[in-house]
Amino acid sequence: MTFFGPLRPAHTRIPITRNSARPGTVARILPILAASFALAVGAGPAKAAGPHAPAASDTLKVSLSAPPGGTVAEGATGHFEVLVEGSTADGAVTVRYSVSGTAVAGEDYTALSGKATVAKGENTARIALEALDDGILDKGETVVLALTGATGPGTLIVDGTAATAMIADEGTVTIALAAVSDTIGEGSAWRSAVTMSTPVANRVSIRWWTSDGTAVAGRDYVAADEVVSFQPGETTKPVEVRTLQDDNAEPVETFLVSVGPPGGVSGASGGINFAGAQSAFIECSVDFSPPDPRVFMLTLEEKNGKFIPVKAGTVIGTVSANTTDGIPYYELGGADKNKFSINSLTAEITAAAALAADLYDLEVTVHDECGAQASVDVSVLVKQPNQGPNANAGPDQTVYEGDRVDLDGTGSSDSDGTIKKWEWTDPVDLTDGDTSTPYFTAPTTGETKSYTFKLTVTDDDDATDSDEVKITVKPVPNEPPKANAGPDQTVYEGDRVDLDGTRSSDSDGTIKKWEWTDPVDLTDGDTSTPYFTAPTTGETKSYTFKLTVTDDDDATDSDDVTITVEPYVPPNEPPKANAGPDQTVDEGDRVDLDGSDSSDKDGTIEEYAWTQRSGPAVTLYNADKAGPHFWAPAVTSTTDLRFRLKVEDDDEATDTDDVTVTVEPVPPQECSITSVANRNFTVGEHDTAVGTVRVDANDCGTLDYALGGAGADDVSAAALSASSDDAAITGNFNFEARSSYDLTLTVSERGGSASNSGRVRISVTDENDAPRAVRTISRQRVQIGQPVSVNVTGYFTDEEGVC
């Protein structure tokens, strides 16, 4: 809170004459002193317009501060703040600023204009820094602003101290090895890649290395320990580990490949996460070549109408594997293993019992001498001699020209197998003619015509069967048109009335003629859109018009429309509610809603009714007026409050409109003592009141005032009043000890760290003392009318002059 002391005139130099043996005593030219005193005092101290209004000639100080915390996250917006110290009541202040730093405009942040304006009557303005999210992890980049000039009322002092904001990227990047699913053999290479989940803006070095599992470095594989470097934007680097060939029979062995930070090598600025180690497998060579599963098919012999089972001892087939050097060993498993046997060395499978028609499930497992093994499923299908398929070309159909016709052979079947091929004859070109469901478009011939299609199906034993289907195509019959005379209407006398038959339609052709009955003369009565003028009768009256439409095959249809004509009475126009523009305010602010722009074209608005629709509840004052108000509630985050205005006109018609008030939290402010003015005072030697020093403090508690310097004990400082931070300077006794004081006034927050100082200089002037009596005139008796002479020489003295 700022108060201003009385206005002082410019200093007047007054000639003085030293005329006393007492130090500090001066004789003054009294007429000049009187004139100077009158100029200084006048009719009293000049009054400011209000407790906060500075003098018009005040100097304004302009400074710039960085966003809170000095950082702005990528994808967020922070604000530099321009501060004007002093009053802007006489006009706005426009500042110019330079932009520099390591961040690039357009890539890292939205380019800034270089100018900002503090509005008239305000003391701050904000410059928005919109940080862009570039999708690349990078170290913090800076945006530096510095004031380069300002224009506005009075004298402007521009603080050119730069303010810096850092664009912070708090993302993370994960370093991992690309997955390798295949097992590798001896004497080959394990190949993968070190991958980075997100590109980064600067060079990153990563270490990758191998470690033993069951495989041993130098015997089973070549150890590796290397550093790879990602240049800006790169996300993958290939890596390779060589395996070694030996003559030992060994089971599958593993080694590990890991990634991590290199010792003594700098990485990215930002969080880097490293994925766990990945295992690599060195295997013995054991595998069954495709197909998997293996299927062996046997057909029963038929004699005298009976089927003879497969005899025990019949060789089914051989299932052998590719293995490493040595002698493999085969064994049988599966649900039907007891009905078969296998040669453990040659993998030949033989029937161990008679086999009837059925599907038998087996599993053959091989073991090699180095401890590896593999398995394959084996099926033995014993079936009867093939039964031919049954073709079904689907039911006969009757369709119209232009229809899509779907043929359906899905009813074909094979009792002991599957159908592998469909073939259709095509008197009309078919689409998908080699499938069970081909289709075609029925041709247009202008007459009824039949087409016969033959379907031949082939089963999985190459047996065939055929069936036919007949498709009869007829010409499409004419569909009559559909008349639509349009909706009934109610109009006023004198209105132009448009009839509308355009919704009439003909599904298979066009409408060639419109005919309207005309109880009232029509204009363009032979078109789809005739019109007339509603007659004036002074009463409500209805007129029925019939529309008859004819299509291009001379088929017709009709529809009626009724037009009701009423005497004209202007209808009431409802009012238009306008709840005013949306607002953004700070918590604790008074918020004024404004519905005064609501209107009624043909009357007046009689009632206003405001209600709150959402957000924290507030008390709405004058809710039945055009301009209610409320106080913005305290909030912890940006919060929307929605209000609805309902207006009612003089015909009881209503309308509503909503307005949204966004309330933003006000961050707690720290105490700042921005300035303590330097003041020069001139006082008389008997004065006690010195004057007022302006103190600019914001968001502070109790302030302490302290004077320092030679003679500070003769003077004291205190707050001017309970509502002001300015300092009142007073003397503790008459100023007779010194002719001047050069002091420092320090103002600080009690219990806080904020403080500031100013210079206080006090010049003491000698004051003329009145002469005083030193003797008493003795009593004398005199007579009335007689002259009397009284000598008072020596009875008075003047210590500073001559009586």
C-alpha cells in the first residue's frame, strides 16, 4: 500500500549572515524567509486524488521476471511477467524485449512478438511462453528475454536485466536388445540390435556385453564387451556374437547379452532406462523336417461286400529326424501307441495289431547323443474305399432383369472326405465361378428367359458328381409413381403460398406430368411447384388441392394437401437471452454477470432469472436483475462455473443463455519490498515532525523500520498508519545538536527475509527566537493627562539579534 507525502516546492537558496557567537545560529533576511515559507506552505499540503494515486510526474520503473520456478515443461505454457512500479493511471506502458537462448523459435516454442503492453490502470502484463513437444528427448533449452525499451506516460526507467526460462523435457528413453527368437547352432553368429525407444537430441553412448550362462566364453562363444554410440535421431545399432564349433556332444547351452551405461562415458540428459539381459541359445541339431504333423493313409480292402482290417505287421512308414553326429534313439507316444511299434534306430513304424477304419494319433520322439530331443505328431488314417461326392446346385430361382443372382452349391457334400473343387457351366458370365457361391447380374432381354447352370464337384479322391439349377429371368414390371402433394400448411391472408410436389417419386422411371386441382387460381399449375396468393376473407378458411402425377409408363397416383388461411395477427417474437461473454477471473474476485444485451424485438423483457448450473456453489446477489454479481470461490485448480440466464418478455415468452466463468487459483505471494524512496527534508530546529518516506511493499506482514547513521538516535521511523507501508519520520527532541543528518532508512519484513533501504537527509535551519524580558519595570505613579517617559533600555535581550 502506497501513500504520498505533501508536495514540496523547489528549493530556494536564501542568503544568510552569521551574526552570533553561538555555533549554528544564523541571522536571516526576514522578508525573503517569509516569502519562502509562504511558497512552501501555501494554504496547506497538496492532496493526492486518492490514497493510491501518485503524482503525475512520478517516475515509472519497468522490470521483467521469469516464469515461476524458471522452467516450462514441453507441451505446457509458462509466463514471463512485466512489472511497472508506480501508477499507470495516465496511460498504458508498452515494452519492447529481445529474445535469445539455446531454444529455437518454431521448433522448441511458439515465436514471440517482441512487444507487450501493461494496460492503463494495471501494473503487470504476462508474456506467454508456449513450449512445443517435439517428440525427441533432449536436455533443457533456454529462452532468454530482456527489456530493450518502453513507451508510456511520465519518465520510464527500464531494467534491462535478462530473465531466463528453461524448457524442460522430463521424458525417459528405454535401451533394450531386439528380441531374437531363433536358437543358433555352433559355429554361427547370434545377431540382434541395441534399440532406443525414443530418439534423443544429443549423442548417447551405450555399453553391451556378454556373460556366461551354461555356455562358457572362449569354449562355446566369443566374449564381447563393446560401446556403441547413437548420434542424434538414431534409434538402432546392430550387434553380433560368434559361437564356436567343437566335437563334443552337448545339450542346449545359453549365454547372456546385457546393456547398460558405459563407465566414464556421458549419456543423454534425461532418464535412461535399461532393459534386462537377453538369453541366447546354442543347441544340438535335432529337428524333424516338415510336414508336422505327419499323416499316413491306408485304404481297407473290400471282399464280398466286407472291409478287411489292416493286418498286424503292416509297415506304416518311417519318421526320421535330422540330428547331430551320433546314433539317435526313437520312441512312440500318443493315445494309440500300443497299437503300433517303432524301430528305435530306423524310426520305421509298424502296425502291432489289426487296424479297423479309424484315425490313430501317435507321437514320435527322438533323442540324440548330446542330450537334445524333438517330437512330431503322427496320424494314421485307415479308411474305407472312397464314396463319391453328392452335388447340389441349389434350388431353381425366378428373378428380374438387373437383379444380382447368387448360385449356391454349399449343399453339396462328401460322406467320407471333403470337396476340393467346384466347376460351373456359365451360359452367363459368373463371378467367383470356381467357388461354391458364384454370382451374376441377370441380363436384360425384354422377355422372360431361362438359363441352366451345371455344377460339378470333385472330392479329395478325385471322384465327381453333377447337378443342375435353372434361373428364370423376367422383365421388371412397372412400378406406379407415388404422389406427394407436400405437407398441409397454415398461412395468413396475403401470404405467397408455395405448393410442393417435388417429393413425388417413381422408383423405376420418371414422372412426366403434374396436374393440380385449383380451388384458387395457381401460377405454374402444371409444374411440381405452383404457387398462389392466399385470399383475404376475414375468416379462417381451408382450401384442398389434389396433385395427380403420371410416370413414363402412364401410370398415375394422387395426393391431397390442405392450405388453411387465417386472418393475419402478427405472432409474438420471443425474447433473445444474452448472458454475456465467458470470463476468466481469479479466486476472490468480484464477478459481475451481464444480461443487459438481452432483447425483445416486439416488446420488453419483464423478468430476469439467473441460476447456477455447475461448479462450486456461490451466493448470487441480485439474481433477478440484468446484472447480478458474486465473489469467486477459493479453488485449488482451474474450475468452471456455469450460470444460466432466463428472460421473459411481456407476452410470457422465454429464452435462455448460458455463460461460463473460469476461476483460476491465485498462487501464494511472497513478500517483496520493491523500493524505499530517497528523501531530503528541511526542518526547523524546534520541529519534531520531519515528513514521510514512500515505501513500496507487496504481500508483506508487519514491517520494521530502522534508521542508521550519525545522529540516528535523534530521529525515529514508524509506519505512517495501519493502512500504509510508508514511513513517518519524526524527531525525538528539538533539532539543536546538529545542522544536518545523513541517515539510512532500512525497511524489513518482521520474521522474513525481504528488506530494502533508502537515503534520508535532514537539513536543520536555525529559527529566530523572540526577545525576552530580563528585568522588571518598577511601579510609577502618574497623573492623567501628563506625558510620561519610560526608559526600557536593558530590560529585554535577544540572544540571536539586537532588540
